[in-house]
Amino acid sequence: MYCKELNSNVIDKIKEEYLKDNTPWYIGYSGGKDSSAVLKLTFNAMLQVENHHKKIYVLYCDTGIENPIVTNYVYETYDKLRIENELKNLPFIFKIIKPKIEDRFFVKVIGRGYPTPTNIFRWCTDKLRINPVNEFIKEKGKSTILLGIRKTESEQRDRTISKHNTENEYFLKQNKTKNRLIFSPIINHSLEDVWITILNLDSPKSIDFKKIREIYQDAESECTAIKSEKDKSCGSSRFGCWTCTVVRKDKSVKNMISNGYNELIELYNFRNWIYEFRDNPNFRCQKRRNGIVGLGPFTLEARKLILKKLKKVEKKSGFKLIDKEELNKIYELWDLDINNPKYFEK
């Protein structure tokens, strides 16, 4: 059964919370199914509100290493959303934010020599995703953040929800801050509810159900299109960074290549190469930067080799993978190491 009543109640809840006070709202948007459902529901709620007394910021954090198929979709969607928002005179502001130059992935890896992330040394999430959003939001003080968090998504997610829940089932507390609350309108949505919400809510038309569905289908080995209300939906894939070496294998990109995204082959091969390269002691300093003996940063030779290979991947794939600002910062960091008497590779 289509979740019409569920969504009607959620839209009423969004309106109620929006009109309650002047606390700024921020929607965390990734282009994926859950954040798309949240944006659609909020958009429809605002169509029913006469007095838009506060802006709603829709934030996409472009880490610079997102799956480029998804990133291109988000940028195109943002352009359309801005037009649709203006035509309907709604309070949304669509912002793309990026990590500080010194925190960018390739600046850290090629410039500073950071080994690519592992489960033990997972430095990427804070620097590439959390910090840029926090920096943008903290200027506003008290805030409400709308996220596509759902119960029953996974056991780990359920434990997190239970740990941070409040008296209001739609709201969660955020770690380390009293000024922010997380508001998840789709907390009670099932996976099927999410897809049907995206399909059946007409506005905004800029959110392309067919395109989102196609990307998810191509990223999964088995993913049935919704043909009837009884069909099992898909959507377990995660679209993260194409360089991710936290996982042993990137199944989603591999499946996308199998489904015709040949432009991702070079990126996929580079990711697999650097996964092995990272742990080669011949390309790592024998001391860490704090002076402790042990595998340290990539040597300058290794960093130059990674950059050379990355440029080849960029040329062959046709994707822009590193910009001039990042390159300048990388060369600056190399010079600092070359001229630092305390920097030793052996």
C-alpha cells in the first residue's frame, strides 16, 4: 500500500516544526534516496506554508572524491532545484560546500604523505565530510539538521538511534553539542516507503526518480525496478568516495562498470592500486612525523608516483580529479618537507 497516510502525517509534522520557532534549518543532501525523500517531503510541506519566515539551507558536501556519476547528478539537480525554488517562491537555499584546501584528500595523501584511510586510521570522515558542514553551521548558532535517518536500516543504525533519541521520536541529539538537534522526517519509513515517496510526490520535479533509481540499480548486482506495490525494492548500496580504501573491495563501482559505466574503470583500477601501494614499506617513511619508529607517511618518491598516476587516470577517464589549487598546495607541502631538517625518510 502506498504510504500516502504516512507521508501526509510527516508533511504535517514538518510544517508544525518549521512554524514553531526561528531556529535555522539545514538539510543534509547527498543525492541518494534517503536525502532525496527528505527534501521532497520538506519541499511539499513548504508548498503548504504561507509564511516562510526562515530559510532552509540544503547542503551538499563535495569532498572532491565522490563517485563522479553521483556528483554530476547532484550538480545538475541543484541547478534545476534553484530554478524551481525561485519559481515557487520557496525558502530553500542550495549550497555546495567543500573541505578546506589543507584537508582535501589528495592534499593529505600526495602533499602531506598520509596513507590512505583504514578502519584503524580513518582520518577522512571528519576532515572531508563532518568538519566542512560543522564550519558552515556553527556560524548560525542554534540549529536543526534534517537528515535521512531511518529505523530498521541496520542494527548499528538502530543502536545509534536508541543512544541519541529524545522524547520526540522524530528528533535525535547530536554528539558534543547542545545547540543542535537532528530531525529525521523519514525515521519510520521503510526502504520501500522511501522509493515510493520519491516516485509519487510530484514536487520538486527536479528530483529525478528514474535517474536515482538507475544509479542504484547499476550499483547493485540485483535490484528490481518497482513494478507493483509488492515488489521488493533495492537501495542498499552506499555511494561514497571512489578512492575509499577502508573497504577491501568497492562493489558498487565494480557493478556500475559491469552495467556500462566504462568511464569509471580507470578510477576503479587506481583505487585498487593505491589500496595495495599504501602498505608497501618501500614507499613509506620508517619514522612517523612525531619521531616514533614505525611506518610513517609516504616518501616524497611515493607521493610523486601517486600524483603521476593520478594525472594519467584523470586524462584517460575524462574526469577532473585534482584542481590547480590542490596542486599548488601539494608542491608547497613537498617544499616544506624538503627544507625541513627534522624530516627523515629512513
